[in-house]
Amino acid sequence: MAMIDVTQRTPNLPKVSVVIASLNGGRLLIEGLESVFALDYSPRLREVVVVDDGSDDGSVDAAKNQFADRLLSSELRVIRNEIPTGVPAAYNRGIRETNPDSKYVLKLDNDVVLPPDSLNALVRCAENNPGAGIFGGTVYFRSHPDRVQFVGGNLTSPIRGPAKLSSPPRVLVPEDINAPIGVDAVNSCMALIRRRVFEVSGLFPEEYGLYEYEDYDFAFHARKYGFLSMYCPHAVAYHEVSATSKDNALSVVRARLRVRNGLVFMWRFAPKSWRFPYVAYNLAKLPVDVLRRRLPLSAAVVGWLDGFRAVGRSTPSRERLPSRSPTTNQPNAPGSGDKSVPLS
């Protein structure tokens, strides 16, 4: 696929729906929303949908009070889940509520702050590269804004699996890159996704539970339908890592899900010859991880048992968004026409 320089200007910018799922986001949610409303992207071309996934810290109510004018103008909508449903389910609910006229959905974590030109850079990258469906950017640590957190990468290791995607060597110094680069998956804390991906490939896989690797599954599944992922270096975000899951109880849950979902992901998308090395390596290093307190023993045991049970079951079917008007079926575009089965 030919890569086009993201700096090319794109007239007639399309509508974008920004979707943020938040569970006890605290002040970070408000700071993130402030940055979204300060984007240099016309308010008439964007909407913001916040899914409150059962928060009990008052953060969403505080955001509603601070941005009351945005609520009145319908630029901001807030949807509440009474109990936490998990990251993929919360985002799916928000995506279902987006304006069907939006060409793109910007999936944004509740602890991300965007510079004013971020959305413009992502949209230009997407408009100039119709062969891709998922677009990410250069993500820095909020606490260390000169350090790159992760820009996306490729699945290259049969033993580390999704826990360690390999970023292409060229992206280690993002300042030296002018053109976008294809990757297996982007850093989904800020991901611009064509609405067509949700219509053809489907929504996020909710069977992954609260979180962990559902975004990688989404990207690899979309690729089966021709929707590639692309790193756009000029789009920048600042991310507070795992702000929602810092307490110990959630860390244990995350450890269990990381084990379980890593196994599920590898069974679905890695070559079959990688399965035994992945399981053998990770089980062999389990005692070391436990002794060094990288992984609670109970979480590891339950995670492996849940994972093996999950891979023994059939993969659930994916809900898809209803298709928009036939005008979205552009010739030669990924997922266009009557393609309803994965590409081989």
C-alpha cells in the first residue's frame, strides 16, 4: 500500500465522533475533555460522547457541571452505565450512540490530553491513506512528556505475544519521520477509526472482559476485512498510563485478564506453530514472575485456566453497526461492495 505524506492538506474535513469511556477518571477526565474542546477542528464537524461506566467518584458529574454549555448545545453527550461493564462494552455503547453521519470515530482514553492539532493530523492521515482503517499517533507519557510511551507495533514474537509488540526501528525517533507507517496495531488510547470498520468488521470484542488486548483483537480482526492499521507520526497525545487501574484490587484483575486474554489473542491470530512456544515460555517463567511480584500467583492460575477454557469454545460472533447509505461503498475501498466475509 502506497503511503502518502500526512502533511498534505485535505479540504472539506469530515465529521468525527469522539468517544470516551470513563470509570472514576477523576480530574484527568476533565483535563482530557478540556483538550478535546480546544481542538482546532470545527465544533460543527465533531461531537463528543462520554460513557460513564459506573463511576462513583463524582468525576462525570463534575464534568457535566463544567461543560454544561456543551451539553446544551449537544456538542457533548453523557451516557451512564449503572454498573461497570468493561472497556470494550463501554466503548461499544458509545459508538452505537454516535451520529451515523460521522465518517470517523476517535476512540480516546479518559486519561489522554491532546494538543490542538492532533485530530486534524489524524484526519489528514486517514483521508490521504484510504487503504487503512485504524490510525494512531505518537503517544508520550504525561508525566514525562519528552518520552515516547508507545506508537504501535507488530506481532513478531511467538513467546512474548501481544505483551510486547515490536515497533518498527524507524519509529523509535518519531521526530525524524514524515510519512505514516503501517503497523499491526496502534496505541489505542488515541485511535481514529473509520466508521466503515465497525459496519463491516464489527465492534470491539466484549468477551475480553474489563480490558486487556481487546484493542489488538479488534485491529487484527479488522485486517481480515482489508482494514489496515497505520501510525501517523504528526498526531500527538499525552497519556497517563493505567490511571483507572492503579489500585491493588484492579491490578490483580488486570494481571488475570492479561494472562487469559493473551492466550485467547494468540489462539485467534498468531500462527498455529506459535501456540506451544507461547504457552511453554510463559508457564516456564511463571515462578520467576511470582517471586519477583510481577504477577500474583492466584491471578496467574485463574488466568491460565480461564484462557484454556475460552480457547476451547467457539469465537462469538461480532455485532456490527448498521451500514450507512450506499455512498459509503466506494470502489476499491476496504470493506466496500458486498464483502461480508474475511479476506483470505
